[in-house]
Amino acid sequence: MRDAKTVALVLRGHAWRDELTMREQAEIGGHLGLMVRLSREGVIEAAGPFSLPDERLEGDALGFILFADADLETATQALEDDPARAAGTVAYKVLPWYR
């Protein structure tokens, strides 16, 4: 069996506003705070956006999160506290990543 990690695609949520940059979206500061906390706690290995904060998004994918040792359920639970998810600004697709 191949070694698998858990990843999450950060996607445009139902409340994403096309006229705003990423930095201007609702609760993005809270989302960034959660990513910093999860990184400091060792829950995630890496996370980041696919565009610069002051650019307008093209497409639905905003970013990528690589979890350290979390299974799909644990990773999903870690993202439940994201204020941007609660506001509908972002959504997540949590997936296994086989390397």
C-alpha cells in the first residue's frame, strides 16, 4: 500500500464576492489565524494560496493545505473552526494524497 497524506483544497465558498480581492473577503483574517495556529501545533506541514492576497481570484481553487499526520476525519474536524468557512467565504475538499 502506498503512503498517503491528507490534503485539503481551499475552494471559493457560496458567499465569495467576485468584486473583492482575497484580502478583502469576509473572515479571511480568521482563516489565516487558524492556519498559523494549526501550523504551530504541528497539525499542518504547509498551507498557502494559489494567488496573491491583493489579486482577484480566477477559478474556484484558492489554496492548498498539507496535513502532518491527520486522517480525513481529523483533518475535516481541524477545519471546522475556520471563521471564513462559517461565513461561507471558503469551502474545503479534504482528500487523501498518495505519494
